Amino acid sequence: MPFQHPEEIGYGYVIERYAARKDSGHARYLVLKSGRFLRPEWPHGERFAHHLIDDAATITDAELEALLGYEWRSRLTAAWLIGVDRRERFRERIGDLLLASEVCFSGSAYCFALARFGTHADAEILTAYLAHYLPRTDLHYDQPDALSALLRLDALLGTHHADHFTEPDGLWDEWVKGVGRLGYPDYTPAELRRWTDLQCDFANGWTRP
């Protein structure tokens, strides 16, 4: 997918306004990437949440497209705003970006958005991603976030998409073994799902785990 600076299409302001906005002394994209807004000891949580939710409700689709067409910071921010506001019309776009895995860091936000949409279509996208990338034990991409989101959707929808991946000595176990040399922790499925649950609860207005 081609990369295009928002300035080229008349939306140069969106990076500073949405991705680099500083509600806590740190750029928004850095706070979203780090997950510090979920920590109970972080003093800026309520203000950060308030501004994020407000921006998610008011940003236009064209502004979101401008962010999604650029690099990882803007894509990560856009996906979070899309997820918070549950703009399901971006499902296909988010799914394409997740499966393409062109840039670092933003994939976790795509998974969050799909978990927020909460439908069978979103579970199918996550399943397709895991089926493609879990066998790649040489790639440390967004496999944990995708499995976490899929586990949450299975619980909400009463489905069992994740079972194929989490069975003993299955694709998840093999992937963890494969990336172990990178220092990746051996998360259990229950621990993974807790992370997406925290993110979604935050988006529902709960700013403290």
C-alpha cells in the first residue's frame, strides 16, 4: 500500500492535532504505544481518556484516511480513534492494513479496533491473520495482540476460533518457542485476553484497571 504524507492531500494538520497531541507531556501516539494510560499509577489517565474519546467522536472519515495513509505513528493513532468510536465502515481498511503488516507498532491498534467492533467478520479477519503469521516463527509481529483480540471476540460471540491456535503444542506454542530467542515472554491465552479486555474497558470509559 502506498504511503502518502497528509500534507499532499490537504490534511497536513492531522499529525499534530491527533497523533502528536500532548495531553500529558508526551505525544499521544507514544502513550498509546506504551499502554501507560492503563496503569493505575499514571496521573494523566482521565485527561488523556477525555481528549481521546472527544477526538474519536469528532474526527472526520477523511482525516482518518489521511492518517491511515501515512506512517506507523499516524496509523496507530487513527486505528485507536476508529476503535474507540466503533467506526465499523473502516473494517475492511483496518483488516487490509493488519494483514499487510507494512509498518511496526500499528498492528496492535488494528487488533484493538477489530475487538471493539465485536462481530464475526472481525473474528474472521483476526483468524486469517493468525493462520498466516503464527506459522512464521521467525517473525515477531502482532501475533499476541491478534490472539488476544480473537480470544475476547470468542468470549463475546460464543465462538471458538482461537481453539485451533491455542491447543497444546499448537501454532501458538510453536510460535512462542520460535521467538523465544528474542526474549518474548511466554504469555498464556488468559493473560493475553486480559490485555484486550483492559483496552476495551478503557474505551468504554473506564480509565483504571
